[in-house]
Amino acid sequence: MIDIVMFHYLSRNFNLYAVENSRIAEDVNLWKEMIFQYIGYLGVPCFMFISGYYGIKFKWGRFGGIVEQCFFYGIVSFVGLWLINGNRPPFYELLAINNYWFMVSYLMVMLISPALNSMIASLDSKQLLLAILSLYAVDFGGVISSHSVGGGFATLMMIYLVARWMRLYLPELLKKHSVWCFLILLLIQLSLVSACYLFQHVGIKVIIGSYDNILNILIVGFLVITIEKYHFHNKFINYVALSTLSVYLLSESGFGQVSFNDLYIAWGGRI
């Protein structure tokens, strides 16, 4: 979740959502900014992979709590925009959850997780892998186009299935050397981002950082497997995750994007 917030901050702060090749000559820090933005891209796959790796156990209380949190920040956004502008904003601001494709898609996966888990339990390794490949074929457009009709739901569901497969069937040899798999794949992706910069094709960074890019899913997968070997306090991790989720919901709301605007340094105004 921290990675997701970092991605949006970097993209706004350094104007990285859409970058033209002309920026290379004008911005000496562009390569560094692109590298950190790529790290931010890994936030969504990582968040979803963790959910899939350990399996979502659907609970109405948790589901309702996330929905309530989204609507709470919708109300905060509605009131905040009203106070800032002096005019009542459209009532759809109260439904700010629609601004968060990630939250809507995650809630959809959570809602059908009992059926997903039941299906996974009924399939063997090859059958589950075939299901993943079939879904990936359907969702492949997301790698080359952010407007793929598959949408975020298909992407998150695919990551969930990949995570379950790696948890259940990944060869022990790869699990044993997960840290090396993580580092090698990460180095490949960072090299590709650097190549985009060096050969002046910075637009390709969107494909490299795509949530549908299987290399990114494998990177976060091997990272999770590596970290699993160590022990952390769950309460502390959950507290940090929930706090960061609050920052994400507030900063990405209509009110947050307006009121936090001064925190972002315009690219053209940087020294």
C-alpha cells in the first residue's frame, strides 16, 4: 500500500503519468524519477499477490469495513470540496469509491473469493496453470493498453490465481532461491526502464510497469516468498497497511487532489 501511495506521489510530483522523449534533454533527473516510479508500479501487484498467496478468507465485517472506509472519505471529499470552492459539489462525490478502480476491483475479488478458493481446491497444478494462462490471454491487452476492456478486476483476479499457484505448486528449488529470482528479475526490469531512457523511448515504461506484465507479478511473488521466511508482528503490519490505505483514499479523492496540490512541485518549476 505504501508503494501505491509512492507511485501516485511520484507521478504527480514529477509529472510522470505521460512523458515525452523531449524531457530527456531537459530533465537531468528523469532517469532516477523513472526508476523510482517503476518501483511504485509494483505496489498493486504486491498488494494483490499477498492477498492471493495467503488466500482471502471472506468476512462480512472486513468487507463492510473497507466499504465504510471508502464512503467515509467520500463524505470527507464532498465536505472538503464544498468548503474550498464555496459551492456544493455534485452528489456523486459522495460515491468516491468509484474514483478508486483498485478498491472496486479488490472488493469484487474479495466478494467472489469463496468461489475462487473452491475452484482452486478442485484443480490440480496443470489445470490451475491452464486457467491462469487462459485468463492472461484474455487480459493481455492490459499490458499494451491501459484501456484494455479486461479492466482492473480481471488483472487482480489473475494475480490472485498466480499467487495461489506459487504458494501451492512452485518447485522447492525456486522457493529456496527466491531472493536470487527476485533480484535477477528486478534487475532485468530496471535495465529495461534504463534502456527506454537511453534509447529515448520513454513511453515504453508504461508497458514495462504494467500490472499485467508477468515479470512484475513474478518479482513481487518471489519477494513475498523471500520475506515469508522471516517473522513480523501482524498487528503492526496491519496498522501500517490500514493507515496507508487511509492516506491513499484521502489523497486520491477529489478533495485530496485539490487540497494536496501544493505538496506537489510542478515539473517545470523545479530547480
